[in-house]
Amino acid sequence: MIGAYLGLYTFILLFVWGFFIVAKIHAYKFKNFSYHIEKVTMSLFISLLVLSITGYIMIFFMDTSSFWNDSTEKRNSSSMEEVYY
């Protein structure tokens, strides 16, 4: 299941980072129009990088916690009733 989570998260990050690259190109083109555009794109880069790494870490710990626990259902044998035909 970790493969599905990682694949979906990577696919979403692909779009988010794609939009960031477009914004970075526009910031480079229009850097003469604003003094703050380089600082904003750098802070956006740092926050996206931190969130991306944190997301991968959270997916890894979420999946390993379910991996280490026994995921099969254990039923109480005393509540089961034997039926003979």
C-alpha cells in the first residue's frame, strides 16, 4: 500500500512543483517590477521543500506503523458458536 501512497503523493507534488517552476520563471522575467518577488519565491521554495519532505516522512511512518501491527482481524473464539447439522 505504500507504493500507492507514494505514487499518488508524488503525482500531486509533480503538479505543485510544476506550478512553482512556472512562478519562478515569471518571477525571473518580472524581477525588475518588484523588490519583494525574489524573497517571496525563495520563501515559497523553502516552504514547498519542507512540506514535500515532511509529507514523504509522514507517509513512510503511517505505512510502517500499519505494517508492524498485525493487520489481520483477530476474533474472540469464545463469541463464536459451533453449529452442527
